[in-house]
Amino acid sequence: MHSVVLGTSGTTFQDVIDVARHGARVELSGEALQALGDARAVIDALAAKPEPVYGVSTGFGALATRHISPELRAQLQRNIVRSHAAGMGPRVEREVVRALMFLRLKTVASGHTGVRPEVARTMADVLNAGITPVVHEYGSLGCSGDLAPLSHCALALMGEGDAEGPDGTVKPAGELLAAAGIQPVELREKEGLALLNGTDGMLGMLIMALADLDTLYKSADITAALSLEALLGTEKVLEPELHDIRPHPGQGASAANMLAVLKGSGLTGHFQEEEAPRVQDAYSVRCAPQVAGAGRDTMAHARLVAERELASAVDNPVVLRDGQVRSNGNFHGAPVAYVLDFLAIAAADLGSIAERRTDRLLDKNRSHGLPPFLADDAGVDSGLMIAQYTQAALVSEMKRLAVPASADSIPSSAMQEDHVSMGWSAARKLRTAIGNLNRILAVELYAATRGIELRRGLTPAPASQAAIEALRAAGVEGPGPDRFLAPDLEAADAFVRAGKLVAAVEPVTGPLA
């Protein structure tokens, strides 16, 4: 794995993914080290003055009115980390914590925080040693940043609290640092505050969510196309001129993807050859590009917000390039929180329309000739009846998860922090929603491929056939008598999650948008 070099001007989506998920090494550029030293000189000069400066020689939040004498300032920085490391609940995933640490280091490297170069080097060393602080589910209100999660990370830098080692074992952080040859940091003025005052957790989860959703939206276009084939629908509604006259970019991309998958299909276009011919396909089939496309456009907006946040230095107070130290409100998570909620809404709708297509495939009154529940011997066999129940339960939870967290606020810090973003909560529920969406699409894939294979005598599109063959090669069985279904569904879920559905189709279609 290559090294990611942090300068003063932010980082990239891919760098975040590489560090969080793939263990890429982190280095600080000479430019960053120079900026760190310059900003620290400003803080040291302010610390030597008798006038109080917020975050340097005062308390924090509602306690900011107290001037702290020099002999108590190191204790103040230790205390803020210890007291703010107040998270509770289950452990947060390793990749989330690594993204959190890396993005905090990104802001520190900007030279706007006043943190010493040696503290930044220690942050990089901890990441490179594969040491992951134990961070808990609850504790962040998404204002003044992700305080509790970042505090647990800062606590580990001090050699306190618990952390997971590179072998996955949780031990006292001090033991892990010693084993890696890393000296715990002794925080000085402003450093404790600077290590825990940012939107890094919610931003890291947003970036990883966008990466996952990029694959899932392509997968959804494929499963929608497979369902259209299995239902003997028409691909005419996907033709470019119909989407050019309503020029939403995501809609056009989804329609083009579906059309590419369906190219050469022998199953499409039969909707007027039945005993009860259809004039049009149902909305869940015909409007698939409109729904998936709207989600894609929502992702584009979320990506823009994430790019802006990646280029930001979020701290309070900040050291400006002219040497001024200024208080601000840039730590408020509203920009990130909103788009996290938008994505959860879009994901819920995408899951909902996929479930409706699955239900249609299983209903003999609407599936246009397929057996009830795609069963081998309906009545003796239940087929995929309960697979759709599972999918419906997931959709129901998706709708609950779509309720926005960012519409809420709960005052804290004796009403000093009287309006908060709840961005961390928005990010946490989006991660759950993405897992559910993957499972929902896996059930649709399982049903649609079975439906296509039951259309004996009709030849699916080459891309569809490639998807079916790859799914079967992954251990997911085709039509037949009832069997223990959970392992098949789990294998289909893993197949979609790993991007194998997209990978199976693209050699035939070319790269999907």
C-alpha cells in the first residue's frame, strides 16, 4: 500500500479510503511540518502574555470565562481529553476510527490549529502502527465537532484508555504504544482542544458511504434491469431521447446503465403479446431510472459538500496565516449532517422500489406467467415468499432510518452549545441504512435471476447471463425445490457488497456510469 502524504491543503476521498480501509501509511510533508511550527510559535507567544486567550489560557465552553494560570495549563489540556472521553455503547468500527484520526490529522497538518509538529508525528505513528483507539457509539452531538469520539482518540495518544492493536486484541493504549516504540504525548496549551474539535467522524463516514453507494447505485440499475427482463417488460422507456427532455443527470445515467445491461435481451418487449397485454409497465419497473437517478443527483450534492469539508480546517480557535488567533463556529456539523440525512432518504426510496419489483416477481397475478413465489412446486414449496418478508422488514427499517437526525437539536454545556447538528447520529444511521440497502438489492437479485431462468425458451441479455453465471459461481443456487434459504441470501448479499455484480456485468456493457 502506498503512503499518503499530508500537506496543508487537505486530502482526497481516495486517501481517506486507503487509510481507513486499507491501512495506507501516513506521512507529513515538509510544508506541513513548517506550517505546524509557525502556528505553534504564535500559540507559544500568546501563552506567554497575561491577557486570556480562549483555548490557550482559558477554560472551555461554558467555563471559558476562567483564566488559567501557566502552571495549570498542561493539566487543563489533559483534563479536557479525559473528561470529554465520555462515550458509551458498542465500539465503533475500526475503519470509522481510522478515518476519524486521519481527518483530524489532516486539519492539524493545515497549520491552523497550533498543535506542535511532534504531536502530529505521533498521530501519524499511531495510525501507521495499526493502533485503533476504542471509540463508542454514543457521545457526539455533532457540534464543537465529534467531541467524545475524538477525545477517545486523543486519550490513546496520551497513553491512556483502551485501544485495539494490529492483531485485533484490545489492550490498554499505553501498552500498545510502548510495544510500537511510540512515546505518549504530553499536551501543552490548546493541543487538547485542537485534537477533539472537528467534524472528522461524520465526514469520514460520509466519504465511505459515498464510496459504498456508488457501487450500490450501479448494482440497483443492474437488478432493476434483471427484474424488467424477468417481468417481460419493455426497454423502450429507457431510450436516451426520453431522458434528454428531462435532463436530470442521474436519471439519464441510470437509464443508460439499464439499457446497456438489457442490450440483446430476448425477454424484453413481450408485454403486448400476452392474453392481457399491458400498455405500460408498473411504476416500480418503468420509473426505476427516475428514482435511482434522483438518488444519484443527491449523491453528487453530498460529494460536493464532502469535498469542501475535506478542504477545510475545522477548529476553534484557529490560527490564521497572518498570526491572528480567532474564535469561530466552523465546527458546527450542519453542512455534513444535512447530506448524510439526504442520502438516507434516497437510500430508503431506492430500497423501497426494489422491494416492490421483488413482490411483483413473486405474485402470480402480476408476474406475467411466472410461478407463485417463483416456487418449484407451489403449495409444496413456498419459494421466495419469506425472502420477500425479510426484504420488506429491511425496507420498513430503512424508512425509520430516513427520519432526519439533523432536524433535531438538544442544548448542552449550560446552554452555551444551544444548537447542535446531530451529524454523528445521521452518519451512524446512514451506515445501517447502507447495509440494509445492500441486503434488499441482494434479495431482488436473487429473485430476478431465478425469474429469468424460469423463462425457459427465452434468452436473456448477454450482460444478464454474465451476472447469473457469476452469482451461481459464488455459490448462490438457481431454481429448484425449497432449501435452507438464509445461506443463499447471505452469499448474494456478500456478492453485491463486494462489487461482484458490477464486476460481472461491466466486461459486457463497458463501464457503468
